[in-house]
Amino acid sequence: MALNKFMHPDNIYKQPPDFKNLAIKYPNFRKHVTQDVAGKIHLDFKNPNSLRVLSETLLLHDFQLSVEIAEGSLIPTIPSRLNYLLWIKDLIQKCGDSKSSQEVLGIDIGTGVAAVYCLLAARHLSWTMLGTEVDPHNFQHAMNNVARNQMQGKVSLLKVEESEILSSRITADKIWDFSMCNPPFFTRDSPGDPPGKECEVKTKGGEIRFVQAMADQSLAIRDKVRIFTTMLGHKSSLPPVKQYLHKLGVKSLATTEFCQGRVMRWGVAWTFFQLDISDVRGTKFKKSKEKPFTWMIPSKSGTSLNIFQNLKLLFSQLKVEVAVKKETKHFCSARLTSKYTLWRNQRKKKREQMRSNAKEVGLPDDKSKDSMRVGKFTEQSEVMEYTDSGAERVLLEELLCRDSSSCLNSTELSVPASDGPTTDVQTSEAEADAEDLQLECNFSIRLVGSVIQMDFVYLGGLTGRDGIHQLLQYLKNNSTLKQL
């Protein structure tokens, strides 16, 4: 239960359920557990039947909900479902509404056989819910579960077509506070058979395409739903989903992490209303904010404002957009975004240019190598193909910093790691019509004692945190800070 400490503070499952007590109280659950010599109760979490009975037992024990989950259907894990609902509660509270819980209206897209989000929201939070469902069997089973718990006054269900994720038929003439969705995580050609029906776990294009289609349809009802939300099963889906939402012109966007047991999921929320939901984060995000990449230079190099103005020229050459937040003599800050990665492969370009120049003047190879010397290092040694660790490569790049005489300290204040997709995205200058956001970060420069400190904090983009490191290295090697 390594991630339980990062659960929502109001989640009752921050303390794991007492399996022994559940086994004593519920005979059906008792059939699926074993007891070791020390008296500890164990459940086989790899057995779908055991997980199904566990979810049914928790719903009954903790929420007085009698739910039947059909065999072969997707099994809802109750702690993660509760995490999602509690995050939505935070989003609603952020809007500053004075309405009571009984007045909150929500839509659950793809409610499934258990209608678990609808039933939990109605019973635990007193919300009024509408659940939509594509599969006829799931729809009928969900209807039975709602009726079994006599929740028809708080929960209604609607059968929809496969292409109908969000529509005016769903929203009707009401203003809804939120929509939520647990989309199919996998593509139809994904290997293996995840537990659950294919319509519940697989879709064409996977969760990214599904959420993009949902976002497109949310445009048509932008004035009917205040906050749209979705869960994601893969962290790598976050950057493309966020980029797509920004292209649609959303007014505000928020992301979070749902932590439970040893499993993580991610949440995305967006709105077209004049609401600021960007700072509604999960517990884990608040406790583990991204540590910055930091670069320090002597304060005699110039004021923070002068240095910032010079760096903006370099950013312009790299097609990095600079959204200035604050500009004063001793403190400046901005949001940096770029659809390009023109700062990459600079050594390769430099090496090719030197070789080209050497050929033009007819220098032999050994002299051309001598002409590439930088201090005690040669370009040949600088660009060797290394198979050593990332830490050693970072160290080498620091040693080879051309402006090392002006650099007091340059380090990332945490272990380098990429938060983006594992694919190495190479974007050339020729790709002027690039659509994907390669890098997004916050930048600040300030006077700290006798030094000027620059911080780069990663926010997103396909290059991940490595993109910031590469950009920072380019700035060191190409800036003229020593001349300020």
C-alpha cells in the first residue's frame, strides 16, 4: 500500500480495509480469503472473482450499497473511484458556489454494470447523477443495481450510441456541474486481454483518441457543463491530451494523480467557463513538486533584467515563446513554450560545420582536429559516443561548458528523469508547421546574495525534463553573459 499516503485526505481507504473483520461479517467474502499461521488474512488480488467480491463487499460495508457486478465485466476498484469523486468535489468547491450537495448535478460517461460512480456520488456525497451507457447488457445491469438500492430519485441512466460521448441529448436543458469518465485505456490492437469487456477496456486509438473525441464534443455543449473531467490510465497520455485541450481554447485546465495501493491513475479537468481550476491538485503533486534546473552566475554579470533581455534574444532564435509574467530590476519570470527543439544536436551541427570549413580551406584531418580544441578538451573527445551512465554524461557536459568561467553552479536539484513519453522526439528546423508542444516550463531569474539564480521548472511537453536540460546547456554554450 505504498501510495495510500497520497490518497485524497477524505478517502476512507487511506487506512486499508480490515479483511479479518470483513471475512467474519460477510460469508461470501470469507470464501475468497486465506489465513496464514500468524492469523493474517490474505486475498488473491490476481483472481478476478476475488476482486469482484471485494468491491461488492466494500460497497455494502462502507456505503450500504448492494451492488452485483456481472462476471466478465470491468471490476471497479472502490478506493480509486472514491479518489476521483473527491477530486471533483474539490473542483466544485474551487468554483466558490454556495449550492448544497443536494443541488450538485453530474454526468458519468460509460457508467458500466455497477453504475459505481453514480451510486457512490449519490449515496456518499448526496449528488444527483446521470449515467450513460453504450452496451445493452451493462445498461440493464446498471438499471437493476440502481433499483436494488432504491436510488431512482438520485440516479438516472440513459442508453446512448457508441459515437455519442457528450451531446445535447445527454445534457438536455440543464446546467450540469461536471462530467466524469473512466475511458477505455487500451487500443484495440493492444496485446493481451485486460479484465473486462472489450467495449470497457479497448477502443480505436486508445484513451488519447477517445478523450480527444470527448473534448471535441464538449465544445458543442460548453455552456451546459461547467467542468469536464476524465481519468487516464497512462501517464504518457497526459501531454497530448493537455495539448489538444489547449488547442480547443479551454479557459482553464487542471491535472492530478490518483494514488491507491500500488496503482496510479491520472485525472484531467477543463472548463470553458470563466473559472480558474488550475491549482486543484492531488496530494502527491503537492508533496512532490517538480524541482527546478538551476543555473547560477556572478551578480557582476549584470542585473536580472539585463540578463533576461539578453536571454530573450536567444529564446527568439530558438523559436521559444516567452510569456512574461514579471519584469523588475532584480526579479523576472516567464512561461516558456516551444513547438520546436532547435537547441538539440548543437554539437553535431557544430562538428559538421567545422568539418565543412576544414574541407573548404583544404586542412588535413589532423589539423582540423587540432582546430577544434576547446581548452584542454578536443572536439573529438567531446563528441565521443558514450555508453556510460546519464550522470556521467551530465558531468561531462558541465565540464565542457564554454562559459564555465562565469558559472558558479549549474545543477538540477534532483535526479534527472524524463516525465514525457519514452519516444525520442526529434524536431528539425524544417518542421515549421509542427503542432505538438515540445516543451513548457516556468522560468525565473533573481538576485540571490552575490549571484544571479535562474530556475527552470518543467511543466510539460514531449521532450520531458531532458528538454529543459538540453535547453539550459544550449544557453550556457551560446550566451554572452561574460560580456555583460
